Amino acid sequence: MNWLLLFIPVTFALEHTGVPDPWVFFSAALAIVPVAALIVRSTEQLSTYTGDAVGGLLNASFGNAPELIIALVALRAGLVDMVRASLVGAILANLLLALGVAFLLGGLKYRTQTYNAGAARLYSSMMLVAAFSLMVPSAFSRFFAPGETIRAEALLNVGLAVVLLVAYALYLVFMLKTHPDEFAGEGAKDKGHGHDGPRWSLGRAIGGLVVASLLAAWMSEILVGAAEGTGEALGLSPVFIGIVFLAIVGGAAESSSAIAMARRDKMDLTMGIALGSSIQIALFVAPVLVLASYFIAPQPLELSFNRAEIGALFMAALIGTVVAGTGRSNWYKGVQLIAVYLIIALMFYFIPGVE
């Protein structure tokens, strides 16, 4: 994956040579993939110095850094529809695509794989609660403020953001402090994730995190700047670009990690990465963006998703709960999840203007 770093200078050159936006967009997207991987790797190495509790908080803060950076840049550019779509798309990509590919490739190597069913159900129940919470402002906007934002709607969005952040903080306490045994793997094979190979020095870990974050911000700026032109050139809506392209690019590193763990038969780690990342997006990234929008965006971000986005989010959470809650996986479960993701992606491609 490191060879993709070559796309950083390539993207810079393309941006300043006047080539069509799609070339710049996809070059920047490829450049972000290894940068995101470096963010995840640096965070994992840093957690070896801080301990599990602080390490978990660091992973929560930086694991979804590429998605957060891309969304912040898009917010500053006023692309609120694209930001909302990227939030839903990131959850769909983790719950359906990443988990589906992990089940498929892991199942092709091992006939049946097992993991902690109780932990999977806890993750899934949190995801269902998050999906419901995101439906509330959408329903309020549709029935009480369809034409413009009213004061009550703005207060609802801010209040919901605060509630979600508090719920996420308590979720971390539950997972890392009071009930860590609920999330324990099924065997010793799942111990030691992320610390294979030589241990980095503290300076290298911090330096890698800072440099990767700066590179991600730079490439995200270019990516978002070319997004609208790319959509117009390819006939794609901002919603489709956000829900498919930006979501997959932002979550590339974590998705790759989940798939790699499945190929090594570490399914508890796969579930923790894929489902845990979805929870982080809904309970941490989304409310942070709502609050940040009051300071950096031309207009505040409202969590008022359209019917297609809400329907896709709720169905993904429900299907993920059913498929993942058994504690056993095989390659055909992966096919099922991938099929659902492709169906949803096709829906957004063909009805981009749905409300």
C-alpha cells in the first residue's frame, strides 16, 4: 500500500496543470489511502505507551480521522449534503462492505469462523440506537420545518449532538473500564492486535501521526475541491459521491485492517474494527461535525437525512445485527452483506435526487 504515496506529488502536479477534475479527484483519493493507513498504524503504536484505556480513546479519536478531516473540509466549503451522505456512507461501508469482504475472504480460507456473539450483539444494539437517534432530527425536519430551519430544529440538532457525545463517552467507559470482559476475544489468538513487528519509538509514533494528519488534511482539501466538478463531469450527484466515494476512501485503512484480521482468523478483531468504527461515526464523528459547523461552515450542519439515507442506514443496522449476531461466519454471509451494499449503491446512483 505504501507505493500509493506516489500519488501525493502526482495529485499536487495534476492540481496545478489544469487537468479535468475527475483526474485530480481520483488521484487524491488514492493518495489518502496510505495516509489513512499511517494514521491507524501510528495510533496503534502510540497506544503501546499509553495503555489500553487511553489507547482506546486514541483509536476513537484518530481511527476515523480521515473521514473527519474530509468532512470538515467539505463543511468549510459548504457541501452539507455531501457531508451528510458521507456519514451514512461510512457506516454502510463498514457494516456491509468491509464486514462482507472480511467474511467472504476469511470464509474462503477457513470453512467456518467464530467470534464473541455477545460482543457482536452489543455492537449491533449500539448501532441500532445510533440509527434511531439519527432518524429523530430527520423526522422533525420533514414534518415541522420542511422549508427552512427553525430555532427548535437547530436546538434539537445541538442537543442531540451533546447526547450522542455523552453516550459515546459512556460507551468507552463501559468497554474499557467496567465491562472489558464483555468484549474479550474467543481465544488467545486474538491477543496482541496491531503490535506485530518492532515497536516504534514514542517520537516516531507521534511524528507519524502528526505528519499523516497534515497530509490527510492537504489531500482532503484537494479531493473536496475537485468533488463537485467530478460529479458534474461524470453525471453523479453530491449525495452519491459522498455516500460511495468519500466513504470508501475515508475508511480504506480500517476496512483493510478488518479484512486482514479475517484472513488471519482473528474474527473478534474484525468485528471490533468494522462495527466499532460504525459506532464511532454515528456517536462521535457526526455530533462533532454538527458542533464544528457553527464555527467553520457557511451554515450549520443539520442531521436531517433524506428518506433514502435513513432507510439505508436503518436497514443496514438491522441486517448487520441479524447476520453478525450468531457468532459464526462463512463466505456466503459475506456475499449477502456485499450484495446489500451494492443494491444500496445502485439505488443512490439511479435516484440521486430522492428526498
